[in-house]
Amino acid sequence: MSDLTSLTIAKAAEGLEKGDFNACELTEAHILAMEASRDLNAFITETPDVALERARASDQRREKGEARGAMDGIPLAIKDLFCTEGVLTTAGSHILDGFVPPYEATVSANLRDAGAVMLGKANLDEFAMGSANITSYYGPVKNPWKATGGDNQGKDLVPGGSSGGSAAAVASNIAMAATGTDTGGSIRQPASFCGIVGLKPTYGRCSRWGIVAFASSLDQAGPMTKTVTDSALMLQAMCGHDAKDSTSAPIEVPDFAAALSGDVRGLKVGIPKEYRLDGMNTEIAALWDQGIEWMKAAGAQIVDVSLPTTKYALPAYYIVAPAEASANLARYDGVRYGLRVPGDSLDGLYQNTRGEGFGEEVQRRILIGTYALSAGYYDAYYLKAQRVRTLIAQDFDNVFKDVDVLLTPTTPSPAFAIGEKFDDPIAMYLNDVFTVPTSLAGLPGISVPAGLSKDGLPLGLQLVGRAFDEETLLRAAGVLETQANFTATPSGGA
């Protein structure tokens, strides 16, 4: 049965169709893997009963010859930022203690309707605020990978964040794939740290309805999978226009898997010079150069480009995102749902509940955001950051007149040890330096595992595409994946 957990979505779907195994067998194998890997802390809530119920329903549909969805019988982890009907939803925060939504997020409902099986709710940084999955009220997630040498040999490593539980579950074969959300890199960065594929679609491609909000103008759901093909298949099932989300794009959903032609001859791949940072990790720089050679060898045309406003992306993001968070998180007051810590007045109730319910990083970002929005500072900080964001988007628009995709590193380093950088918020925020500009511009980006560091840890390369051109992005990613031929696993196998 353990072989079943190493399958991709595409291979599992093929095996289910052939009758090599059924959905219950596939699900049971993943439930056993989930139970055997609890030390990773990848899940906040396990839902084996829900999983088996959905697997049985999938098998019955297959036996009766009824219509089946594209994800029928496929066991997934759902990031605990997606509201799930009848199942505890925490956003990794104490303040949502006991919150069981009476409704389902649109994305997880789309997957459920496509026949997917939910194994459980994956751990995450509290309210998706973090780059290491160490701010969760339910404890840090461990990366299934271990360093084979260097200072971090033998230490538990971070899986990246905020979708660290999702990334760890996929990398360790607990789940066949997982949902993630990406605000400033929270799908792509953990995908890179854990050696999997992480796709952030264009803002508006997937509905945000029913996803616990962090920064509403940035948050976007996406798939975290073992292969680029699986990302295309899963995105197909996740996205589509949703009238309940005013930012959901009312556009046709193409056949993403059909776009994976394996041919990038003549495709123009831009290399932004601003991404070559001073003091850049030599392994990351070498892998980027290797990626350029791979794309060139596949017939793509390499074009040097400039994104001059990129250097301002990180500071702009850390004003815009906390500002939106401070507004979004005002709804958690201890009155309507979740944690309630009594006080001697209504204000006391608010203060006590929020003081006890929000973790340190969330409180830091609320304070930063509230400060940036306050009288006298709104123009100096928030308004200026929004103008910079517009300039960043214009830079991308200009570049995409000449190229089809951009190729960059995903992260500035491989995974680091749990506890490292924890006391230095700035060092932690710098993990998102290559992913944040894409998010601010609302563009699609994908991280593809492309190599190992000298200490045996996975490194990813990022491709960025035009808005709503996930087809070209996936086509390029498929070729990059083939060229990289990344077969390493956390257990040291291939």
C-alpha cells in the first residue's frame, strides 16, 4: 500500500480507471501515512472519517458508471485557512478556537464536487502570516527533508510558510496534493523549501470566498503538488468565476493540462537583472544560471530585462499587507465566534480576547498596519506604498510586451533550522524577496524543484507569467521540470 502514496494525481487517476486499486485503498494508504508522520505536525485536524466517506462515494460512482469529476478519489490536504463545512477551521490561531463553519469555501467546495477526498486541515502560520510555519498556535511544522551536512545537519528544518503544513504533507507523501494560499509567496516559498511544485494563479483566478482573509487584495488560492501536470489538473478543478467573490474574474477557464506541450521553442524567457542581489547565495545564483541554460537548450530565447521598481517591493508589501490585515482582523472580537476572554467592559472583552487570542507575529502586523493607516501617516506610508505597487505592476506590464515568462530564483536560500531568524523579523521577511513582486502585481507564478544544495536540501526556480496566462506559464514550467529532472526525495531516494 505504501507505493500508493508515492503516486501523482495523474498516475492515481489512471490506476483508479484501470481498477488497479480503488479510492478507499488509496485513501487508507494515505491515512496510515498521515498517522505515521504526526511528528511533522503537518495537520491541525485529521478527518479520516470524512476521507473514507468521500472515498466510498467515489468508488460507488465508479461502480455504477456515474459521471465522475477530474479529482475523483484523490486524497488531498486542505490548508486550514479554507472554511470547511462541519470541520474545525482555525487559521492556525487561538482566537478561532472551536470555530466550525456552517459553509464551505468555494475552492474546497469545487474540489469536493470534483470528487476529491479531504484527509484533513493542514497546519499553517497563524492567519498565514509567516515564512517558516513557526507562528501557528498549534506548533511549528517540520520539513520532512534533513540536511546531509553543514551547520544544520541533524536539526529540524522549517518547511517554509505560510502553507508549510500543505508543503510538508505533499513532500512526505502524506497527501497526494494540497491547497495553499499565497499572499506574498506562501505557496511558492514552501514549495521550494520542500522540493515540490507550488502554483500561485493570477489574482482573481480562484475565488477567495470562504478563505480566512489576511490581505484581501493579495490573497490567492493555488495547488501544491508533486508535478507540474498535477498542478494543471488541480487548478482546473479549483478555479472558475464565483459570484460570491467580487474579485473573482468572470473569464473562461482553459484546459490547463492541454497546454503542457513540452515545447518552448521560440518562447521568450526574461531574466530580470534586479533579482541578482548583492551577496546572493552562490548556490542559488548557480542554479538560476543552470535554469537559463536548460531553457536555452530547450529552444527558448533568453532576454535580459529590467524591473527597476522591484527593489521597493518588499517594503511596499510590508505596509500594504499589514494595513489590510489590521482591517480584516478587526472582526475577531470574542463576541460572535471563537475564543472569548471576559473583561469588565466590552472594551475589556475585546482587549483580553485579542491579547490572548492573537500570537506575537499577528499582533506585530496588526500594529504596523494600524499605524500605517492612522491619521497623519496614511499619506506617508499606505498611499505611497500603493503608488509603488502601481509602478511595480507597470514594470511587469512593460517587460511582458517583450517576453512571455520570467525566470528567477524562488527563495534566497534553502530551508533553515526551526528557531533560526525567529528573533529577527526583517531576516524572516527577506525570505519573500523573490516572490513578493509577483504578488503585488497580481501575476501568476510557479516554483519548480530544480536541484539540491551542497547539504542535500531542495532548491526551486520560479517562473512568472502574464495575468491569466497560466497556460504559457505551465508550458514553460513543464519543460523546466523535464530539464531539471528532480527525482530526490526527503528519504534520500530518487
